[in-house]
Amino acid sequence: MVESRGWDYFRTIRKKMIEEISKGGQFSHCTGRGVVLDPDNVVNLSKNGLILWLKQTERCFKKDKSGSATFASRPTLTGKGTIEELEEIMVFRILIMKGCKDSG
């Protein structure tokens, strides 16, 4: 989807899905780290559930992902390599995740 329609389209669809899910009762939904970059997603996810941040060290994450064909073929946000991009964006995203988690 990202390769054919771009990140903006993906984010729009994801946001609509989160809005729909949040209208129901309690739920469990596993998201990627980028979901918390949109404040509306954080509000909607918090309506009927908790936001948990499952932490993993950068070293372990990179080790887990370095052999993953799925991760290596994933479209990047910046056009850089996946691991290089991860190093750059995680600093910013960690600050956001710390601010919106309920526990964990």
C-alpha cells in the first residue's frame, strides 16, 4: 500500500481504522510506533483502552530486524536504509511514546 499510494494514504487509512475501533468497547490493538505521532490517534486509542509501550533496546531491535526480509523490504520514510532510518527516527519517537503511554 505504501509503495503504491504513499505514506500519507497509509496514515489516512490507519487513522480511520483507529477512529472506528475506538467507537466500540474495550479492545486490544497492536500498532506500530508511528501511530502515536498523530495526537488524534492517541486520543482515540485512549478512549476505551490503555496505551502500552513494549520497550526493546535499540541493539536488540536492530539484531532482530537485521535478518528480517520483511523489515528489509519495508518502504522507508526518508529513503535511507531501514536500520539507518531507524536510528534517526527512534530518538524522536521515544520522546513521544514516553509522553503518551499509560503504563508498561
